[in-house]
Amino acid sequence: MLKVKCFVCNSFYENSYVVYDSNTKECAIIDAGFYYADEEDAVSYFIESNNLIVKHLINTHLHLDHCFGAEYISKRYNVGLSCDDADELLLKLIPQQCEMFGIRLNSSVPVLKNIIKEGDKVEIGNYSLVAISVPGHSPGSLCYYCKEEGILFSGDVLFKESIGRTDLQGGSYKALSENISSKIFTLPDSTIVYCGHGPTTTIGYEKEYNPYF
Ligand SMILES: [Zn+2]
């Protein structure tokens, strides 16, 4: 079974996920936002007490709140950060964004090691997540879809009754709304959506109640 554990992290209440195959124990960490020591400890305790094997550190996009824990996970579990390289330019902006938000940057800026593009598969034990490119919140935003389990990790593309902001670098409201309509709302209504912030939702619920559509 593919299981999902959510950790709400940092001052942005960002959702970091550990996704794991309960049989093979392989896992992927999606959007490592672990900032405080107790957040790092919580995820490490979860991984290590469940004997999970960290195979991937993947990001939906590279905004700072989704990246604070990337260096910690990278070093502790010897995995490189993977994301669409259309977002790589955002990494350079992290120090100035931290300054803007009054946040102390307590690790080095992460380095993008592996590039994920539309259609690429991330294998987790007997399951795979397929990357769907959904630019608009950021230039390289990806969602990760597991067809056999009917789940989607939407990052900051789609939230319960909302969508990602489009006023940041490389954002586009037109692109985001068109991409959600054509690439995300075409998934089955029953698909469970794990968002980058806030509660979980479904595609069917959002098609009916999301005020942006
Ligand atoms: Zn974001």
C-alpha cells in the first residue's frame, strides 16, 4: 500500500510529505519544508522508526517554504534534490526572500541535482508518481500523480477552494488557470489531492466548489 504522512512545517504552514510503500519501505520526501530542529527531528523519527529507505527528495516547486529542509534531508539520507529546472532560478532568490520575510536562513541554499520533466516517473517501491507540468504559480511547478492509488500532490498549484498565487516571479494567472483546467481537472473526480498548504481535497470537490473556476 502507498501511504502518505504529512508534516506541517515552518512559519508558512507548508505541507511536507513522506510517501512510502508499506511493503518495500521505500519512500520519497515531497517538498521538505522542515525548518525548526523539532521539525527535522519529527521527520527523522518517523523515517527511522518505520525503517523507511529514502529514495527520492522531490519538489513540486522551489519556493523557499518548500525548500528549508532540503539540505537536511539531502545530507542525512544522501539524496539529491529533484525538481523541474525551470524553477532553478528561484533558488538564487531564497536569501533575499528570507530577508524580506524576516526569516533567518539556517542552512545553505539547496542545489538542484536531478531534473524532472513532464511525464517523468518517480518510482517508490511498487508504485510510481508521474510528473505533470503545471506552470503558473512558478515557472516550473509540477504535480505528482499516482494513478493506481488515485492521489495527486498538487504543491501550490491547487488548494482546497483556492489556487496558488501568481504575483511572484514567473507567475501567470492565465497559465495557471488554463493548466489546471486542461491537465488537473481532467483527472478522475475521486482523485485525492494533497496540497502544499492546508487541507486535502478531491478533484471532484474542486470542480464544483473552487471559486476560481
Ligand atoms: Zn509556492
